[in-house]
Amino acid sequence: MELILLLVALFFGLPVLLIVWLVKLQNRVNQLESENRDKSGRLVSLEARLQAMAERRAAAPERESLVAAAEAAPSPAAPPVPPVPAPAASQTAAAAAIPAGDKKTAPADAPVTRAARDAAAPAAPVGVGPVRVAPPIAPRSAVPPKPRPASSAPLPPRPPVAPPPEPPAPFDWEGLVGVKLFSWIAGIALALGAIFFLKYSIQSGWLQPPVRMAIGLLTGIGLLAGCEMRVARRYAVTANALDAAGLVILFSTVFASHVLWGLLNSFAAFALLSVVTVVAVLLSIRRNSVFIALLGLVGGFVTPALLSTGQDTPLGLFGYLLLLNAGLAWVAYYKRWIVLVALSLALTTFYQWGWVFSFLTVEKLPLATAIFLVFPVLAWVLFAMKARTAGDGADRFGKLAAFNASLPLLFALHIAAVPGYGDRFQVLFGFLFLVNAGLFAVARTHGPQELHAVGAASTIVVFVSWWTNQYPGMRPEAWRAVLAFVALFVVFYLLAGRAGLRRGGPFKGLAARAVLAAPLLLFMFPALAATEPGFASPLLPFAILFVLMAAVAAYAIVEEDGLVFFAGSFMALAGEAVWSSRYLAPERLLAALAIYAVFGLFYVGVPLIARRAGKVLRPEGIGSVVLLAAVCLLFFLSAGPVAGASLWGLALLLLILNGAIFVEGSAKAHPGLAIAGTVLSWLVLASWWASGALAGQAVPAMIVVTAFALGTMAGHLWLDRASDRGEQPWTESGTSFALVGHLFLLFVASQPSLSVPPWPMFGVLLVLDLAVGAAALYGRRGEQHIAALVASQVVVTTWALHAPGEPWPLVAMAASAVIAAIGLAWSGLARRTSQPALAHFDAAAAAAVLLGQFALFVAAASPAAPAIVVVTGFHAALAVAALALATGTGWRALAIMAVIPAALSAWLWSATHPGPDAWRQTLVLGTTLYLLFLAYPLALSRRLGTA
């Protein structure tokens, strides 16, 4: 009952209100017309005054020139004064008719009628007699005044003065509130009344659906027809509001007839809605009324929400919204009303996400992706068709269309984050690819370019979110399809990075960095290796990874983009590392070595190919960083259950990677990276030695150490020659890392199980000493030679402490003597080749001789020491070598220092070999050494005397 009363009140009250408003409007129009006539008369008067002022200003230069000429000429007799005309009778009468007080208040811009202009015409002049003027009196001064020069040219006219700006017109609040506002309210009220009538008639069952449909259609059509009458068009604002209400009623009726009442099939409903949309578009354009568009078309968005019954009819709902979007966009582009596009975008997004949260299920995902794709496609098609008609507003329309195109990415993120949608990853990634392809096309043709970067960043986030939330519950064979989608996106972003814009050249700024999505997407390989049991067999996943890395490297070389190569290499290394940590076992060792070798050669070859092609991977030196990371990967081979079987493969990979690091360091002038690679490689070998696999492979391990030490030494020598020593002298210490091999031998010497028999160890030690000595002569630096001989004597002394029984003490004495002999030989070679570092080679020989004495102490202290004659012979030989070296170098202190170990040798022998014959043995050793030192001054004095 209350509803009926409300409808009756609206039916009778609204016309009364409209009549009152129309009467007020007519009065206001009459008043405005009267004011307009008065202002027109004032405008005519102002124009006449302005014209007179312009004529006077134009005559001013001529008058000034005449005055100047008159002053320069001699003074003639005064001309007769012309008669003064008498004022006209009409003027006198008019002046007398105006009171004195009214003369000041008379308006200056009062309209001048034709009768007044005729009355103001001058009358015939009245004759007046001539007036005589007295002649001028000459000045008393004898000097005549200096005449002023006459002006040769007229003065320029004064510039016109700009009139003051007119004050802005005040806002017409009366017209807004008294006319437009209430008309708009009336239209909105009528539209809502019709919608609520339809809704309550459904709920209360007042009328049958056909009757409701007929009432709605007749009401809407009647309003449209009535507003086209001539009498209605006299009140355009009200008629436009009623037109908009009629459109809303038609939209609501047709929508309810199809979705709620089932009276119209899809084809009929689509046809009728299309007709209503066309009518709305034509009315908006014809009447130039944004209110018709806002209430008629945008008001149509309210219909589904107000008439909703909770049923899921997505095709009807979004087909209806698609028509509304098309109509609004057409009007907006034609009339440049961007607010229509913004409102339709906001309301459509509201309906989309409302439907997602209310009705979306796994089975409806394909339909949902189509719904989220069709609206951006429509927006861009309309923008491409109508952008030229938008004029200056095309840029704003383009930004709205770009924003519309990026909204589907939010839906992709939603699918990736909800665990229930995991099994439909094909729909997710296919939808994501279509969105990215569309964003790329838009960025390439129209812009903004940042759309491509937004798509790339969203792709990374979607893959990360999907792997985190969805993959743990996936079926086992899904990883192959996932890798196929990863490959698709990688290739897409690499090709997109190569493509240039049709206008403006290649991508710039953030859009240019979108290509990084290609290598970053390779994170799925380590991610899947960490969670997918199918990665235990590495052939397929690493074959796909290698092909994708080849594509990434090709792009990096062509575009000289080292970051792309570095990012992809890092992901590949991470994949190898994760796979090794989970699945590396003795039965998969060959596969692991093959993977490491192939990818290692790949990391080596890419910088070489780039350099061969004349390209530079910027930032420079990034290839060395990748190689260092590859060296770190070898820690998986140096420890764990596979260490025992991985030695030779490990050694080969170390040599390959370090060789590449040396080449890269030389080419990029970064020798510090080569030192870092050497340190990491030694740590890898140390890790292998500490893994427990050394016991059965001591000899191969020492061979590997020797080979790596020699390779390291050769590489650093070559690098030092290739680099500028003047700028980076510290790089020359890289050859010192070859001495790390002596530390490994020191460990072997301390383990009798590894060092007995000592021939492999001493063979390696000999090779290392000879190599270091040769490098010292080649590099003309003897510091490494000193360190090598000192370390060798320490190794021999350590081995002598741990070597059990005969004949190892004798072998230790012989080894120490050989090392001393190497020192003496290299000192002689340095002297013969005139080495600038001769003192270093002499110091190396002296250190070897003196430390050899201590090695003899340790060997002689063993219970299995050789006979005293042998011991005495070794001591005497080293003492003679020390004295000879002191004589040759002139280092007298060396001869004195040699006395100390000689004296200690006799004392240590007597202390470690007690017995009845100990004193005889000590006497032999001491006497021999004493006689040598006693004879040294005599021989030295004789040599000096001869000299």
C-alpha cells in the first residue's frame, strides 16, 4: 500500500513541480532579455566613443609637426580671429533642461538616438567683428634667442592601451539549482522508480512477466517519444533528463525479460539491447547532453545489481555490459567525454570481480579468462578506430585504455595465488601469455612502453606465486608442460627485446629491461629440481635448459647485454647446484660430469664468441664472475659420496674453467678475478682432500695437484705479461699461488700411510721446485723461488720426522741435499743470465743450504740413521756449499751462520746415539766439520792474496 501511495504521489507531484519550475524559468528568461537590450545600447555608445578617440589619436602627430614649424618661422602679424559660432538653440535648450545635479550623474554610455544626433548638428555661425591684438614687445637682451630646430619627421603615434580584462562571469548557481539540478533529480527518480517497480512487482507477484515487460517498454518508448515533441524541446534540460530515464527503463526491462523472466532468448535480447544502445548513443550526440549518456548508459550498469536474484548468468550479464561499454566508448570518443570511459571501466571491473568472488569455480576458469580478455580488446579496438576523433584528449583516452589492458594481470595473480586452481595451469599460463602478447602489441604500436615492463614483472610474480602455492599438489608429469610454458615465455621476451617500436626506435627505460624476464624465468629449473622427483633423470630438463641458455646467450651477444647472460647463467648454475645437492650419487656421476663439462664449456665459449664477433658483454668482466660461480659449483663434486670417483672429472673441469678465467681476465684487464678463481680452485681441491677419499688415491691426487699448480703458474705468468705491471704490480703475486701445492705435499708428508714410499711425493716436489725456479728465471723475480725451496726443506724435514725405519732417514738426507743443490744451481744460472733479482736467487740457495742442515739433524736423530760416515759426508757437503756461497756472494755472515748448525750436529748426534762408540762417532763428525771451517780462512786468504 505504501508503495502505491508513493507512486501516486510521484505521478501527480512531479508535473506540478515541473509547471512551477517552468513558470519561474519563463520569468527569468524575460528578465534576461530586458537586460540584454540595455547592454546592447550601452555597447553601441561605447563603440562610438572609442572610434572618436582613435581619430583624435591619429591626428595628433600632424598637429605636433605644425606647431614645431610655426615656432621655428619668424613671427608674422597676428591673423584676424575667426568669428565664434553661437550655440545652437537646440543645444542651449537641452543644456538648460538638464539640472545641475543631473549633469554629473548622466550616464556617459547612454544610447544616442538619430533625433539627438540631428539636434546636435552645428547651426549657422553668427558674425563677430575682428579683434585687434597688440604687437609683441621686443626683449631688452641684445642676444637673440636661439631658434629651436624644426622637426624633420612627425612623432610616432603612441601605442594603443590594452583595455582592462573583463571580470570572469559569476557561476550561475540559480540556473544550476533552479533548472538543471531538479531536472536531473527528476530523471534519476523516474528511472529508479521504474526499476524498483519491476523489482517489487516480481517479489510481490502483482503482475505477470509479459505485463511487466509491456509496461516497461511502453513507458520507456513513451518517454522518448514525448521528449521529441516540439513543446518538450522548449525545455531541453528537463527533456534530456526524461530521455535518460526512458533509456534506463528500456535497458532494465529488456535485461529483466531475458535474465529474470525468460521471455526473450539470447538473440532477441541482444538485438533489443543493441537497438537501445544505438538510440542512447544517437540521443547523446544529437542533444549534446552528457547527462543522457551518464544516466541512460551508465545508469544501465545499475540494472543488474538492482534486479539481481543471486543466479549465475555470466553470458547474459557480461554480454549486456559489453554492449554498454561499446555504447559509452562510442559517445565518449565522439564527444570527448572521457568521464564516460572512466566510469564504464570502473563499473565493469566491479562486476567482474564481484562475479569472481561470488561464482567462480575451477570449471569456469576458461570462461573467466575470456571475460577478462574481451573488455580490454574492445577498449583497444575502439581506441584504434576513434583515437583520431578524440583530438587533444587522445592521450588521456590512450592512458585509460592502457590501464584497462593491464587489469587482467590482477586476475592472473589471483588464479596463481588460490590453491584450488592448480590443476588448470594450462589455462593460467595461456591466459597470461595472451595478456603479455597484447601488452607488447599495445606498447609497440601506441604506448606507453612501460606496459611491456609491467607484463614482464607480472609474469615473474605469477610464476613465483604459482610455484609457491600450487605446485606442491600437482600431478607428477606436470613439470614437462610447465617447462614448455617457461620456454614459450623465454623465447617471447627475447624476441620482444629484439623488436623495435614502429615509431621511436627500440624500447627504452623500463621497457628495455623487460628482456630480463627471459633469463629470470629460468629460476623454474632450480625450483623444480628442488621439489620434482622427475628431475632425478637430468637429460630432458638440462637439455631444455641448455637450449634456452643458448638463446639467451645469442641475444646477449647481439645486443651486447651482459646482464642477460649473467642472469641466465646464474639461474643455470643454481639449477646445477640444486640438482647436485639432491640427486648426485655414484650412479649419476657420469651424467653430472657431462652436465658440468657442457655448461662449463658454454660459460667459457660465450665470452670468446662475443669477442670474436667484435661484441662486448657489458658490464665488462661479467663473464669471469659467471666462471667463478661455476668453480664454486664444483664443491658438490669435491665432497660427499661421489668425491672418490670424481677426481679426474673435477681436475678436468678445474683446468678448463681456470683457463677460461685467465683468458677473460686478460681480455678485460681484470687479473684480480684470475686470482679469485685460483683461490677458489685450491679450496675445491682442499675440500676433496678433506673428504676422506685420499687414502686410495694419493698418487692421482698429487698428480692433480701438480698439474693444477703448473697450470696456475703458467696462467699467471701469461696474465702478468699481458697486463700492465706499472699500473697493477700486485698482480705479479699470482704466481705465488702455485706454492699452495707444497702445502698439500706437507699434508702428505705428515701421513706415513700416504708418504711411504716417498717417491711420488718427492717426484712431485722436484717438479714443483723446478717449475717455480723456471718461472722465477722467466719472470726475473726470485721471491717465489725462495719460498719454494724453503717449503721443500720443510716438507722433507716433516717427512723425516714421521718416516719409520730404514732406509728413509738416508732418503731424507739425500732429498735435502738435492734441494740445496737446486738452490745453488739456480744461483749460478741467475748469475750467468745477469738476472736483476740475483740477490733473491742467492738468498734462495742460502736458505736451502741452511735449512738442509736442520733436515739432516732430524734424519740423523732417527734410530735408523745411516752410518756416521754418511752423516758426516752430508753435513760436510752442505757446510762446503754454505762457505762457497758466502765466498761467491761476499756474504761473510753466511759463513758465520753455517757454524751454528755444524756445531749443533755434533752435539745432537752424541745426544741421540749413546753408546760405547758414540764418542768416536762424535769425534769424527766434529773433527771433520772443524777442519773445514779451519781451512776456510786459509783458503780465503790465499784467494784474496792471489787476487
